[in-house]
Amino acid sequence: MSDAHAKAQVKGTIQCIGYYACDKCTLGGDRRGRVTYLETDVELRTDESFTQVRQKQHHNGVSPVEQLHTDMTDCLPIDNMHQVCLGVIKRLLLVWMREKGSQEHRLMDK
């Protein structure tokens, strides 16, 4: 497992805060306080499109991992800490603990 910044460096891609940083799709991000991806029905990134550098905005150099002839879109796992623990789980905990949520979806009874 690798950190998001280290993963981008190893893969030779832009950092996770870039507009074309998504490892799974070719959608460009939109800045709304942070880079967000608003569409879901988009072209997926493939190993072939990655190695042929079809989207230059996604790449920041050549990766030494490419010489291993492995699938560059699936070779490294997602960054668990940032995307799961600090992303989805943090957001769910905040929703569950807010008073505005319905009673059946809250963690604490007040």
C-alpha cells in the first residue's frame, strides 16, 4: 500500500490534487474548494491508453514500473488512508452525528 503522493511519483502521474489525477478515468476535475469529479459516465483509463500517454495532462514523466509490463491502471492499490479513512468514512461519521439527519440514521441520541 502506498501514499497517494508516493503512488503518483512511482507511476509518473500528476499529484492527487491535479485536474486529471484520477487513476481510473479520463475525466478532468472541477475546482470547488477542492478538485471534484462531477460526472460518473466517463471513459475509463486503460493500460493501453496509459502507456500510449493518450492524456498528456495525466502524466508527469515516465514510470520505471512500466518496464515490468504490468497493468498501470491496476498495479497499485488506492490510497486507503486518504480515500477511505479520511474521505468516505469521515464523511459518513459527520452525517451520522449531525442533528439534521433523520433520527434513524444518527449515531447519537440527544
